[in-house]
Amino acid sequence: MQQFNKFKGTKGFLSIANYVLRFKYMITDKAQHKARILTFWARHGIEAACDHAKRSQSTLYRWKLDLERSGGKLESLNDGRTNKEAKRKRITDLRIEQYIINTRKEHPRYGKAKLTKDITEECLDWEIKAPSESTVGRIIKDLKERNKLPEYTKYSLSGKTGKLIVKKQREKAKKNRRKGYLPQSPGDLIEIDTIVYFTNGIRRFIVTAIDLKSDFAFSYAYKSLSSSSAKDFIQKLEKVSPFNIKRVQTDNGQEFAKHFKEYLKTQKITHFHTYPRSPKMNAVVERFNRTIQEEFSNYKRQTLAYNINTFNMKLMDWLLWYNTKRRHHSLGLVSPLRYMINNSLIENSHLGWTNTFILQRLFFGVKLKYKQ
């Protein structure tokens, strides 16, 4: 029997029709098509074969390698199995499954690591190979899908009525992540966080925000922390910021849900969440939290605890200085507003920026317009 040869110039090329007659029960139509392409390659070159077959060079080389390994047998060009039923299935000893079921009936919260240790000892008596911890975890998952493990209802006691309430597991909402997004202009991304103070048993909260592009910052103190407080904060931030807010990033605190989230939707502001226990994702506002504590709020703890309105008034004065006078190393030793003026065209920027009255109007009443 002559073998198929794909090299140009080799004598004894056989037509595909002869191979079909010889191996009509072994060679598929796709294998015949691949053989024609390899023959075309041998006669006209790899580039012409790729253009003709609309396949990549790596694909043709793979076919060629399969043919070489089989000794030139065309059946090696047949497609592999794609039937899912042909995949290897996990075979589990029934004693292991039953042991897991019995243990979970008595101890519903018994984890796979502890089960693995117990099963390993049992397998010595059963004289079978003990499964690994990951295998035990997969067995537990399979048993749950087959409803072999008992389900337990969780209850909570209502403080108002004294009745037991069935706790339903909430579906976790998919949260939007930043995924490497970098702001290009002021207002593109604002990081927001919260500082908590305890003074003589009195708890107070300072919500903080900073723009990643210009370092423009704002904060406000509240007696309680809720989504309504966070909504009030973002509304104040919109009024005082000299740019339109497009995106904000917060942690997963409850204050940044419900009313806060709904308000962002109405304003068409994108809301990014950080990953749990990942404060480094909000590194800029965390650094601002340190600054505001070291330079202002740590010295006003008593005022914050007993006269929050006075504290907020003094906080506004400090923020005015922070955004207009304080020099920032990250901005080349200029203030945030000076940085925005130097790098953006602002209408009426020739007005007296050192005039306190005009500064207050710009901060608390007039929106600055940037040339996009």
C-alpha cells in the first residue's frame, strides 16, 4: 500500500479518489478535504494553500504533523470526538458517598477538609484509595445537584413581633468593577470613602471624596451613616465641584446602596465597586483620609462630637484652603484649582482668584466650564 506524501517533487502522488475507494469506511469527507489542501500546499506552497483554504499556517502544519506521526495514514486527518457523552466521568465509591450523606445529616456545616481526613481513615479499612480534598468537594457538589444532601432552613427572630422569619438567601448582584480604567479629565472618576470617629461614646462619620485627575476634594460630616446620607453627600459634591461627575468608585458599604445607588442611576453616573477587603483599590481617597485627619479633623474631635454644624462650617473653610492654596506634590506643587486652570481653558479665568468672595461663589454657586 502506497502512503500519502505531501512533499513537492516526490514521485508517486495518488489521487484522493483512490484513497476514498480503499478507506471509504475509515476516512471522512473532512479528512479528504484536508488531504486536498495538503496536496495543494505541496504543489503551490504554504501561502497559496492558506489563501485557498482560508486557514492559518499553524493549522496546516498541525495537519501535516498528524499525518507524519501516523505514517501517512489519511484517517489521522479525521476530526476527534466532540461528543460530550464520551468524556470521562468521575467514578465514586458508593461507601464514600454514603459516608458524606450520613455525616452531613448529623453535622450540616461539616466542611470538605474535615470530611477528607475522616474518609481517609475509613478508606484504610475499606482498602481503597482515599480521595483528595478537591475531589471530596466535587462529590459534595454532585450530591447537592442530585438532592442527596439535606437542605436546612435558616430562621431569624423578629425583634418587633417575636416571630420566627424564614431567611431567604439573596442573589448576589453583579457589581461593576473599574478594571484598569484611567481618568482623562477632571470628573471622570471620583473615589468616595468614609471616616468613623468615636469620641466619649459618640459616633460621627465623615464622608470624603477626591477626584483622581485634579485632586479636587470634598468632605462632609454626618451624625448617622446611611444611603440617604451618602445621597445627600453626592448631591452636595455635585454642587461644589467645578466639573461634571461621570464616574464614582466606592467600597461595598451599605451606605453606598439603595438611595445612593438609585440617585446615581437618575444622574447617569457610573458606579464602580472595589473588591472586598481591597482598600488599595481606593488608594487615592484613603491617602486623602489620612491628610484630612492629620491636618484637620483630629484637632476638632470635640467639635465634631458635640457641635457637628460648627465642625462642617470649619471644614468648608479648610477645604477652601485645601483646593485653592495648599500645594500638592502630585500636581507639581500647585493647588488643585490652579492645576485645572493651567491645564484647561476655563471661562472667565482672568477673574481675581485670590478674592475670597469670588472663590466662595465659584465653589458653592457657579459651575466652571471646561473645554472638552
